[in-house]
Amino acid sequence: MLFVLTGLNLFNYLDRFIIAAVLTPLKDELHISDGNAGRIVTAFMIGYFFTSPFFGYLGDRFSRKWLIALGIFVWSLGTVLTGFASGLGMLLCFRVLVGLGEASYATMSPGLISDSFGPAKRNNALTIFYVAIPVGAALGNILGGQIAAHYSWRDAFIWAGAPGLLLALVLLPFREPPRGQADGATAEALCKPTVRSVVKLFGNKNLMLLLLGYTAYTFAVGAFGNWGPTFLHRFHQVPFEKAATFFGAVLVVAGLVGTLLGGFAATAWQKRNPAGYALVNGLSVLASVPVALVAFLSSNTALSMSALGLAMFLLFLSTGPTNTLIIESVPVNLRSSAMALSIFMIHLFGDMWSSEIVGHLSDHWQSLQKAVLILPGALLVSGLLWQSLAIKILRRTQRHPIPLDGCGS
């Protein structure tokens, strides 16, 4: 189950990041301006996070593997159809379709993994699952660029999406684990969540601290990834192709090593400390703040690039623990809903606007260097919120088990 879901997650992010690799030839052929090119990402986000609450609700009530299979088919179909777009309007519709399919997958897959692994192994399993993010993103950029260079940008979308039309079936032969199986929950202890029980998640203080910190984190990381190469090109006169290659290489190395190291270290710490996951999150993000400041303020190109790489590594340390905390902060029959709420919050209030805000500040101050300095500030807010969560957990006089039933009180 873990191997299959991780492989599918790799294709998930590969399909998502193809667009970045082929944007220039796509814009030239379809005669799209920079402003309208930005709408392509917005269209994906609308399909992604606006539909995630709907899929989260369905994922806590119906068979997840069938809903996931449907999501894989839909996002793959949307990717293939993108290669046949004849204009901006058609292109935007197909990217909304890709986002809709990925919303189904992203909300339900962590719950399937959580029901397949007990608390002692769950974070390691989710860490492996999320390693697919940097690797898939890098493959999307590399393969998309190579296919577009040798054939066309249309072929890049067709070849990237076509395997998913068949891979949608690969999960169906597996037995779907019962909800709460790995936590000792019985069928009688679980019930289908209602809208009221989902709304009550907003009253879960631990979950809200976690998601508010995650939103600030995503705000910074989203703009960080979008403006990083441009910052190096504009402030340090690094050729744009070299800056983009540098970020792609760092994304793979820092993402792979950071995600695995942070996840496994958090699992080991959690065994000795009930706040281990939250502490890894808070400390790693707080450590990234001064490193990011050095990266943005240093006039030495080598030091700036090294600091950017180190900052990215530190930020990837929290990938696994964050998602494990989301899963373990709620009743087992609300896990898909909690993941959906996370997706909705971090994108609507986080990276959907952060790149645009940095761009407007850069125009206002006539300095991209000044504009990106808001990003370490957002990371500071994230780290403090996550440290507050860790302190809250540590101050509990008695540890209570994760509730198995979200329908009672």
C-alpha cells in the first residue's frame, strides 16, 4: 500500500510541475501574457483547494480507494487534455480538472496510510510518502523540459498524463484497511461524520495552532520557491538558467535528505517526548529564519546561494511530522476531513497570495530584496506557533489517547 501510494504521489507532483518546465513555449504558441500565465496556477489552485473539503467529507464516509482511483483518472485526463488546449480558456478548464483530481488523492491517501501503520511507524511511513513531493517536482521540471525541447510542450503533457489513466486501477486490488484499524478502533466505535462534527474541528485548539503555523509556513515557502531564482538573477546577476538549475538541484537534494532525516528524527524523538513532532517542526523552522536572512541580505553570491540551500533543507525537515500531527490531532473517522481542512487553509490563506504580495511590494519599493524579507517574518510566525503547540503538549499533566470516535461529544 505504501509503495503504491508513494509511486502515485510521485506522478501527482510530476504532473503538477510539468507546467513550469514548458511555460515559455506554451505562452509563445498560445500568445498568452505573463499575467494570464499566472492564472494557470490560480486555475489549478481553484480546482485543488476549493474542492478538497468536499472530497474530505466523502473520504470519511465512503470507500477511499475508489475515490482515489477516480481522482487519479481525472487528474491524468486533465493533464493529457492540457496538451490539446487551443486557447487560454480551454487550458484553464483543464488545469481546474487536474486540481480537482489531485484534491481527491491528497485528502484521502494519508488516511489510508495512517490506518495501515500504527503510531510507532506512522510518521516514518508518511515521511516516505511525502518524499515524492521534491522528487516528483524535480522530475516534472526535468522531463517536461526535455520532452518539450525534443518534441513539443503538448507532448510533455500527453506523455506525463497518459500513464495515470492506467495507474488509476493499480490500487483497486488492495484491501482497504478499516478506519482506525491501526489505532485499535472497532467498527462499533466509529460512525460516519456529520457536517457538525467536521465544523467542530475548528474548536480543536491543537489542530488550529498546527494549521495556522502551517499556513504561515506555506505562505513563505510558496513565495520562496517562486521568487528564489529571480532574486539570484536580479540581485546577484546569476544567469536565470543557472539560477533555475541551482534551485532544481537543491530541491531534489534538500527535499529528499531533509524530508527523510526530519521524519525519522521526529519518530525517534516522539518515542521519548510526547511533543517530539511539534518540537522538530518549531525548531527547524525557527532555525531557518536567520539562515534565510543571511541568504537575502548577503552581497556575497556564494554565501547567499549556500544559505538558500540550507534554508530549504531546514524547511523540508518538518514535512513528515506536520502531516502526522494533522492525522493524530483528530478522531480517526475525521482524518480525511482534517487533511482537507489543511489543504484549504494553507493554500487559500498561504501560497495563493504570497508570490503576488511579494511582487507588489517589489514594485512599490523598487527592490525585490526588500520585498522577500517578509518571508523570514512569516517563518518566524510559523515557528513560534509550532513551538506554542509543543509547549501546550508538554504542559499537559496527563496524556490522553487520540479519540477514536468523533461523533459523541
